Amino acid sequence: MKDRGVTKYALIYKMGFSAYTITNLKRNKSITMNTLEKLCKALQCTPNDIIEFKEL
């Protein structure tokens, strides 16, 4: 978000994300594929730019 100049405020109030979703993102909790798609559109990026898979 920082690299693209998008703030939490913009995601919530201009792009329709809920504050709960933003909190989940910050805490590395799960999100839906729909949310991932909306986030990619908002940030003009791909899922690979947002998520990282780690082996447990």
C-alpha cells in the first residue's frame, strides 16, 4: 500500500473495504478470494505482490 500511495482511509472510505477486513490484513489473518481480488484491483497489482506462502 505504501509503495502505491494508498492509505487505509482510501481503502475503507473510497474503495469500500470494511475496517474489519483492513484489521485482518494487518494481523495476517485470512481473507476471502473476493477481498484479494478487490485489493489487487485497488492497488493495481497481482496476488503474488500481496501474499506469500510459507511452509509451517
